[in-house]
Amino acid sequence: MYWFVIPLILGFTSNVASTFTTLYSEKWGKARGTLLTIILRDIIGIPVWAIGFIMAIRESAGLLYENSLFALITGWIIIFSGAVIIVIALVSIRIKAAAPSTGDTLVKKGIYSIIRHPIHSGTFLEFAGLFILWPSFQTGIASVLGFIWIFIQTKFEEQDLIKRIPEYRDYMKQVPRFFPSLRFSKRNLP
């Protein structure tokens, strides 16, 4: 009935555990620390929570509202927008996204000059789009758990980034976390 919560929680927990790159590197060396981060996030975390979302959609008992053409178009536009943001972010930071290490440097160009966590922002949009497309109680639970996970993940990730990249603390003061500031000005562009 609500079995989808198990892979969601396991995947999200593994993802959060991947944010301790500095700790792992200090304990087991840079290469092993990076490898552990890759395993926890890319091999276990993301695939497992994605399975949880698929299970939530498949377990949907009934829709909370009738899906209209407008809802379908809106849902897909939101998911596509999230995917575009994620791809742009991944292109900007390249290997640092998949394999963070203690040797990373701060990226504050392109989309990272507007928001600090565009991958998380895109994921927010994708969770919202999934709920619009499959408006069930189960998908709603999965999306809410996903939103909570993003906030927790970001908190731990930022603590690790401050340790790995000392100038990140100043960057945090200059650039909003998830969504562009309404006070955004042209001087923030690269």
C-alpha cells in the first residue's frame, strides 16, 4: 500500500550521507572519500529514490482531481523546465556534480551566478510536475518527502562545501539558495 516510502527514505538517506565528502576524505583519503560519495549518491541514492517515486505513481489508488489537458501540459512543462535547469547546472559544474572531492573549486558562473543549488531547484520543479501529472495521495506524499529531503540535503551539502571550498561562505551571502532573487540585477550575470 505505502511500500514506496521505503525506497524513498532509503534513497534520500543515502543521498544525505553522500554530503560528507570532506569527512570521508579526511578519514580514508581523497580518492576513497570521493568514491564513497559517488556510491552513496549516484549508485544507491538517486536510483533508489527514483524507484520510490515510480512505485508511488504505480500505487496511486485514486486521483485527487481529474487530470485535464491544462494540467497535463502544465505538469510536463514544469518537469521539462526542471530537467533543463538540471542539465544546464550539470554542464556548468561537470564532474563535480557526480564526483565531488576536496580538490573542487567554486563555480559561480552561468546559472550558479543566479542560484546556488540549481540541481535542487530543478528537482523541486520535477517533484511538483509529477504531482500535477499524477495527483494522488501517494504521489503527494512522495513529493512532500522529496521537498523535505531537498532542504535537508542542501543544509548538509552547504556545511560540507564550506569545509571543502572556504570562499563558499561569501558566495552564500551573495547568491540565493534555490530561486533567483526578485532583486536580481544585471551585475550578477557573468
